[in-house]
Amino acid sequence: MKNIAKVLTLLFIAGSVAACGNMSRTQKNTAIGAAIGGVAGNVIGNSTGATLGGAALGGLIGSQVNK
């Protein structure tokens, strides 16, 4: 059962990366910032609010990179 979960996770990640092919640089930076911010918020706060706050802040910072 664990192998099925790993395969499905890998397929999900591959599909997510492939979907970013036609995004602008700003959109990619926003998505990456939101993902990193969400993980950091979860690690720091260990709650849903912290995760969402980190994702929002990370997306905002990522959208402003290279402007």
C-alpha cells in the first residue's frame, strides 16, 4: 500500500510540474514562493493558519522577485 501512495505522489508532482510549462516567470515565482512559504509556515506554527499565512506571504514575496 505504501508503494501505491509513493507512485501516486510521484505522478501528482510530475503533473504539477508539467502544468507550469506555459506560466510567466512572475507566476512561477509566485507559485514557488507560496509552496515554500506554506511549508515554512507549517514547520514554524504547526497549524492551518500558519500554513495559509506562510503560503500567502511566500506568494507575495515570490511575485515581487525580479521586478
